[in-house]
Amino acid sequence: MNRRFLIAFAMVMMFSLSTCFVLAGKPPKTALDVTISSPDDGFEVEYDDVLEVCGTFEVTGTVLAKRGDAGLVQTFVQYAPGEGSTDFNNVGDANLQIVDGDQPQTDTLSQDGSYGVSWILTGIPGTYEIRIFSQGETAKDGESDSRTVTLLGPPPDPPPDDCETIDAEYQDPETGYGTSSGTFVNTYYADGVYEILMEERNRQGTKNPRDDTADLGWIYAFDNLGPRLDTTFRFYGHIELSGEYLDSGFLQWDDQDTAFFVQEKSSGSWKTIAAITNIGVDKMYSVDIQDDISETIYLRVVDNDRGPEGKSPQVSSLYVDLACIVFEPAFEYIIDDITFEMPAASDCFRMADIDNDLENEVYITYHLEENGPVKYYEYTNGIWTLETIADLLVQGWVQVEDVDNDNLNEILTMEVLPNDEFWLGYYKYDTDWTYYPIGQMLIIHTVVVGNIDADPENEIVACKTPCDGFELKYFDYDTTSGTWSKIDLRDFEYDYSFIEVADVTHDGNNEIVCFARGDVDIIGESALKYFELDGTWIEHDILSVESGECMTTGDVDNDGETEIAIAQWFYPERENYVKVYDYDANLDLWEETLNAYQYEALGPIKDLAIGDVDNNDGDNELVIGFLDAGVGRTNDTIRYYEYGPSGWTEHMVTDTDLTVADLMIGDVDSDGEIEVLVGLTVSSYGDSVVAPELRYYKVHRM
């Protein structure tokens, strides 16, 4: 009897447990019903022509718990770029921002409970799908219908007479599977109207690598092209990468999926001419097309994320806002979107013939607090490739000059050894890269190379940063013994970290020019000074100059003599200005004669450079790079100023909406023309900036 009872009891318990297990595995019966009240579908947000900013719009809605308790409910406002897009992300990045309203908005809902949600949004011009998305502790996720909203931007310039829009477009039969939504040909005339090229996963059920791919191949055809001197492809748009949301709300990207390549068909094969890498934010690309003869040009867009055996786990999309051909020289060239940080001040990179092959390369430095390997960009057959010199840790500055006076360039660096010792040294290329140490040092803040003692060999001038102040030193190399000597020059209480070696007194010998950085009150001396060697080193103050943001030297007014240009950015109660200081040898005095730039509302000046930037008449101009502070005309980020009988004339290089971290003037791609090499970043007032981009610009002004 007891045995039968125990067996029956065990069977009941097993049934009960299995029933509980089955019930626990059921999805929640509570559903979140999400409705969106505003904006109306097709709503347009006006552009403020006075303030030069996009307007705002309100998103409102209601969240209802149906058929049960939902517990804690979180509600988000989401967007997808492009009309008809379903690639939704939470609002709060570079495209759209929340002006007012929490994200998420939360409430605890029982059955039939509801709450209202609302946000005020703004963003960059473009067309977006907007929806409201909710998730609860014990409820199914809910989402509203989407509404199409267009943020109007400044009126687009009318297309030039020599602009060619696409005559035909079709999928490349040799690569991948993809679809296209939107009408592309007309996007030249309407800002923010996208054609979206979308990859599709293989649905063919085949193991053929060419079929089992997420590559996208899309061809644009430009027909009936006439005679021309130059052919340039203009592209404006961005990419979106698939990924999964982490608990933090950020997307985790696949490392393989990084770019879309634009390729030109030439002699039966495809040649890559550009890489579209910007995620989420529209940017302009201007790419030179080599074919200036053919009546028909074919361009192809291909994703680069094919993995092993042609397989890729990612599906990406390309949002095309503008694509056309114009018959004028390209002006903007993308080298790379750099994933590491760069200093907010100067010395982010250097352009020089670092391997002595008679062509320039671009050396990239790393953030001062995040040491990294020694790398540079090499330009070969129209493509920039990133090369590694050494995997040692280096400090965040670099100089490329003839360090050891052998008439060849070397790369001067500060090595950070594993035991945290700092060593000054340089790399030399002779069939391979070799490192030569100079000496152990504390942290060097700034370093330049030049002939400062008229001997006629170069020395290394450095500003060292100990704990109790700043020390100006230089290093002299004895070519006979092959040894270095270190000479102390001056201790500073302030940060005189901007250093130039140039003949600023016009006596045929170089001086060491120093400028104090930052918002400091220099007591009893000028923030701008120079040192000259006359038996002993003599220090001279240049007028009474306040500290500032950057300095450069050169013949800015084309009188055959070298001047000093400094920039001040807007610390409180100070103006933004660039001033040029010129030495009159006959009167033995300095003159502040050339006020190149002064405009309070524009924003801080981040860097200066002097050179013949417009390839026009052999005369130098002064290039200025700004911090994009979001006020005034700060979208005109890079300009140059030309000096003439009537004063300074302003010209714009680019209107990119980014901040300049560093700029240089020179022949970047070794084509015999002068370009402006620029490190661009997101806006920042701090000591470092993220998401930098390396570009260069050609200026052709007739």
C-alpha cells in the first residue's frame, strides 16, 4: 500500500514539475501597445537661415499594457536614416540628438495601465524614419508605426553645367546579392534624399563562395561624356553596419566590416579609387577619375567585408545622398579614418620623405597618454596603405628631418620602454628600419630639428616637461665620434611648448622661437620670445604677447623675409585672432603689422601653416584650421588668407563640419602640386579628441 502510494505521488510530482517547466517556458501574455501621435508622416522641419541650424520637432506617444502586468517599462525614441529604412537605432548620436526628454522614459504598468512619452529632437539635415519602441520586464516588446521626418538643410547650390548625373545603374552580376531602394538620379537636387544600397544574405542554398557572400556590387554608368580636361567623381553619403546592441546601448561592430570601395573600370578590370568608411554621418568625397577620354565611364560600389572562403556574417548598407561626375580637379582626398586618438594640439603627424625614396610619406603619431607603434602611410598607385616601422611604444609627437647630418631624413621619436624609461632616438631606413638611441630623458613635450648654431649642421631642440616646470634643451651630434651632447638652455615656469627654428631676425642665422601655450598669465616676460647664439645664448622677448594656441614661421607676406604667426583662441575675455610679427632690422624692433584674422564669433584657431597653398602664383598664403565650436561660421573649418596691397583676402578650403587637430602644407601625394594635409576630429575643448580623419585638399584658384 505504501509502495503504491509512493509511486503515485512520484508520478504526480513529475507531472507537476513538467507542467511548471512548460508554463515557465511560455512567452509572456502581456503585450505593449505603442502608438505615436506626432509628428505627422511626411513632416518637414524648417532650417533657420539666420542661426544656420536645423530646427526641432516633437515626438509624442502612448504606451499601454494589454492582457496583463508589464512591470517596469522602458521606452525609447528611435530613428532609421533614409525614407523607408528599417535599420532603427536609439536617438542620441551624430545624426539626431535629444534636446528635451529622458531616454529611456520609464513607468511601472499593471494590466490596462498606460503612460505618455515625449521628446524634442534635432539633428543634421536629412530624411529619417522615427518610431517609439518599448520593452517591459514581463511583456512582449512593442513598437509604434514609423513616421517619415525630413530635416531641411541650407538650400543646395544649383548643379553646375558640367555636372553629369547617373544615366544607368544596375547590380554587378559578378559580386554578391543586393537591392536598391530610392531613386538615385535625382538625389543631386534634394539634400537628404537617399538611395539605399542594401546587401542581402545568400538565399540560393549553395556552397559556392561566389554565391555565399554578403558582398554588394552596384554599377553606375555615365554615358555620352564629352571632351574634358579633368574628371572627378563626387560622392556624399554614409554607411550603416549591422551589429548587436550591448547592455550599454552601443552597437558591437564586426571588425571585418569597415568600408565600401568605389572602383573604376579600366582596361577590363576594376581599380579602387576611394573607400567610404564614415558611419552614420554624411560626408563629401571628391575622387579623381583617371579616364578623361572615354565617352562612357563605369563606377562600381563593393563592400569589403568578405570573410574566409567568401563568407561574411555582416550585412551592410550604403546611404547615397549625392553621386555625380564633374569636370574639374578633385579637391578632397581621404587617406584614412584613424581609430586611435591624436593630441588636440599640433604634432599629430608629419609629411616628409621618411624612407628617402624621393616621394613623401605621412607619419602618424599617437595620443600622449596612449603610446603606440611607429607607423606611416605610403601612397602607391592611387591607394594609401598603412605600414609599420616598429611595434615599440612611442610618445605622441614626431619629427622627420636629417637628424644625424648625413643628408638623409630620419624619424625622431621618444621611446617608452617597458620599465617606463624614456629614450630619445631615431629610425633610419637602409633596406630596413634601424633604431639609433640618443639618450635617456624625462618626458619631452615638443621637439624640433634645425641648425641653431651656424655650424652648418642640425641640432635637436626640445622642451622637457619635469614636475616642477619646463626646460629648454638641445642636443648636438658629433659626426666624428658619433656621440651626442646635451646642452641646457633655459628653465621656464610656463609651458613654452611651441618651438620653431627659423631666421626671424633676418641676419642669415637661425634663432629658436618659443611661444607659451594655454591660458596663462605670463608675469614679467612675453609669451613670445626667441634665443640667438652670439658667443652665449641671449634671450629676447618679442613685444608683450599673451599666451595662445599655436605658432608657425614663414614668409607670409612674400617680402623675402621670415615672419612669426601666432593664434589666440577664445579663453574667457579674450578674442580670437591671428597676428603676424615682423622684425625690422634697420630699427631693431618688432612690429605687429599684419592682423590676418580677427572675428569673435567664429571659434578657436587650432593650427596654422604657411605655404603656396593655391598653386597659383608662387606666393605663400596663411592657412588656418578652426575648432568646430558650433557657433558663427564654424562649418568653414579650413581657410587660407592671402596678403596683398589692400590687406588680407579670405578664401575657404573646405566647409567640413569637423575640428582641425593639425595641418601641414606640402606635396602630400608627390604629384608636383601643393596640398593641405589635415587631421580632422570631432569637436573638443579637452586635451584629446577621438574619431580623427586624415585627409588632404587640393586648392585650384584661377
